[in-house]
Amino acid sequence: MESLPSPNPEAEARRLAAEWRLQLGEAMRGGMCALVLAATAADGAEVVLKIPKRETEERHAAQYLSAFAGHGGVPVLKEDSDTGSVLMPRLRPGTDLTGVDEREAVEICARLILRIRSAPQMAAPHLETWFSALDPAADDPLVSLAATVSRRLLSTADRDCLLHADLHHFNILRSGDEWVAIDPKVMRGDPSFETSAFMRNPIDNVPGADVMAERIARFSETLGDPPDRIWGWAFAQTALSSVWSPGTSDWRDAAEAIYEAGRVLGLDSW
């Protein structure tokens, strides 16, 4: 039976706090699709309680987090199968990649992707469900080109794997001496898609085409993925994000910068 998130996450938090002997603390980042609370366990350990909101993509959070635990993802301490709620250790220092040198950040992300690729396979939505929203006949040339690129990538992918699908700077946190991925969206599809979220971030300070080109080259070298597929997915996904968020210029600026990086590298012959 599929888990059903609580219609009242606050009440669910109180129930689980009593059941799991937690002292609840402040709300944390990541609360758009879930209630995320800092907490203290009975033994004094710092933990995080995540409770999905009804009718959101987070309703599968527990099973997805469990899939990546031990494979670059945050460990799962407890889960509630009825609601998809999950208890995790609090990561310390918990800093993200935004304060890390650009070249080092790319290497950290790439090494984490290699760990994620070792996760056990499971059922998940396929990338084609996302990219059906792009129309090759759209009046917007950027969207039309992105639709063409995504369809070519989908039709030529030679394998699928489980993807975190949202592996950007803010979802990679420091935990002691290692880096850990949090908040997976989880899709299935071409492994080369996994760099897409990193490529367009930090979205509030969009890198230029020269930085995008260097990212493509370094990801390709470390992961062994074809640079044209890394470029294509990053461009198509960022253009798709601009469709999902009309009126927000950052996504379009990032898509244009990625496209220009592909042109500079000679990867745009689609």
C-alpha cells in the first residue's frame, strides 16, 4: 500500500515526537513540500524529522532516502511507512557547496555522483515524463530547441539508472569529513542527466558560459560521460525549469549560458 502523507504535518510531528522520544526544535530549510524540523533524540543526538506534505513529490521521501543511504545519501534512522516521514541525523557542520572553490565543488559533485550510481535500482518516474512539457513547435526558440535536444537524448540513451535528479550546490552538505546528498527528487533515466542541477546553480548568481564550459569538461573527464550529453541535458533541463517558472529570468539566463558553452565547445549541432 502506498504511503499517504499526513494532511496535518504539525500534528504528525507531535505524534512521532512522542513515539520516537524526540524534543522538537526549529523549522529548517526545505519546507516547501515537507515539514522539516530540527530535533533532539532521547540520547542527546541531533536529528532531523522530515514529514511530507500531502499531494507533493515528497510523499516518497522515505523510500527514496533509503535507496541512497550508504550510496552518497544521508543515513535513515527511522521511517514511518504510513506517512513517509523519516528521521535522519543532523549533518554537521552542514555547510553546502556555495562557499567552496569552483573547481573543487565540481570534483565533489562528480565523486558524489559516482557513489549515487551504485545505489540499488528501484521503480521511479522516468525523465520522459518531465520533458513531455517541452513543445518542439513552441513559439519560443529556446524552448523549441530544448524540446528537440531532449527528444534526441531520450531516444539515444543506452541505459537508465536511478537518479537523485536535484543534485545542486544547496543539496550537497558537509558531514564530518565527507559530503552527503540530501533531498533527492528521484527519477530514472540517462546517467548523464545527473549533472544538470549543478550546472545551472547557484541560480541566484548564474555562472557565465566560460564557467559552464569548464564544468562540462571536468564532469566529462571525471564521470566518463560524453560531453555532448552532459551539455544537452543541462540545457534542456534548465530551459524546462524556465517553462515551469515563467517570469523568472534566472532560469532563462542559465539556459542561455549553457547553450553558449555548448556552442563554444562545438556540442550544439542538434
